[in-house]
Amino acid sequence: MELTQSYFENLLTQVVLFVPKFAVAIVVFWVSMYLAKLAEKGVSRALHARKTDPELSILLSRSTRWAVIIFGTVVALQQVNFDVSGFIAGLGIVGFALSFAFQDIAKNFIAGVLLLVQQPFDIGDGIDVAGVSGSVIDIEVRSTTLRTWDGKHVIIPNADVYAGTITNFSRSPRRRVSLGVGVAYDTDLEKASTVLLETVSALDGVLDDPAPQVVFNTFGDSSIDCTVYFWIDTAATGIFSATDSAVKRIKSAFERESIEIPYPVQTVLLQQ
């Protein structure tokens, strides 16, 4: 009876001593979570004020947040006399075993960090990667989110982004537009070439150097086909706008100069 009473007294004493420590640990943990958010926002604002690249800012601010959370968690566990060093050692062994099961997650995480550091593209850039084309709207440590040209949101694992071929349309200050045109066989090709060059040279955003060029390259079924090449300043106009304007202006110029864009014609011979 005395042993039982002594056991419960010791248990009650331990509970009484543990409860304040546990309460302090909870407070320390929640304070660390709050400070982590403040630290993340503070680092993000400071880097933004220094005009740091958005991707590097994301990496550093999120790293700061997790560093504060980990530090606060360790301090909180120490308040309840938790063996942190032994836990970390055991966690390392478990982590090594789990790394094989979660290697895809780890691969995407590492690829995300490398993308944020190397910055092959920025948020807002138009890119083509992993068979998807669109503008970048978010770069996280696990995945990259694109908004396709038709408005769809596509989330691509960072491992696929990093290992694939990335075409960044926004990094090119100028791009070449190629436009196919066909004229009738009885057309004066020199005149057609002059009209084409004058028309595309007058478009907004078209560069003088390299100069526009017309190359006649094919004898088609009903037309002599050529390709008009011209370079545009991507800061002044886009590929779609330049192509749209070129087609409209060329059609109007050909009508004005009586240059025919023929319909496909087939001749059918019937044997009696």
C-alpha cells in the first residue's frame, strides 16, 4: 500500500513538474512559428529593396523561415528535457532509409533549389519546357507552375524542368518571324519582292538590322511560293502581333498593286 502511494506521489510530482515545462515548450514553438513568418517577410522585403532577383529572394526567404522553425523546435524540445542529439542521430538513420522511398521528392527538391540559384528563367518569362509552353507564374522547391497560352495552369516537377531542354522566349531581345506567301505564276517576282520588303519594313517593331529578306523557294501547284523573314524587337511587339499585322498589310498591299495570291487550281482530264 505504501509502495503504491509512493508511486502515485512520484508520478504526481513528475506531472506537476512537467506541465509548466510543456507549456513553455508550446509557447516557444508557437513564438518560433510567428517569428519565422516575420523573418521570411523581413528578408523578402529587404531583398526586394535591394532589387534582388525574385527567384533568389524566394529561396533565401523560405530558407530563413525554415531555419527559424527548426531552431525554435529544438529549443522547445529542450524545455521538456528531450534528448535532441539522440533524436537527430536516429532521425538521420531513418532519413537515410526513407531517402530511397522518397527519392523522387528529394530529386525535385534539389532540382528546385538549383533552378532558384541558377535562374534559367524568371517569374513572368515565357518558356517552353517538358512539352509545355506558357508564362512562369510560380517557382517552388518542388515544382514550377506555368500558365499556358490558352490560360491553363500546369504544374511541372522540378526534376523534369531541370533535366529537360528549356526555351526561354523572354530572354531574347529580338526574334525572327517567318511568313510564307504565294503569288501567281505570271507575277513580276521583283515587284512582289519589293512590295513585300516595303510592307514588312513599315511594321511597328521591325528591325532594320538584320534587314527583312524575301526568298522565293518553291514552285507550287498553283503559285510560286516565297518566305518573308524579318526580325522584331520583342520589347516593342510580340510574335503574334507582328505576324497578324504582316498578313493584313501584305494582303492590302498586294490588292493595291494588283498582285494575285492564287487559289489552288487542279486540272482534271477526262478520257472519252
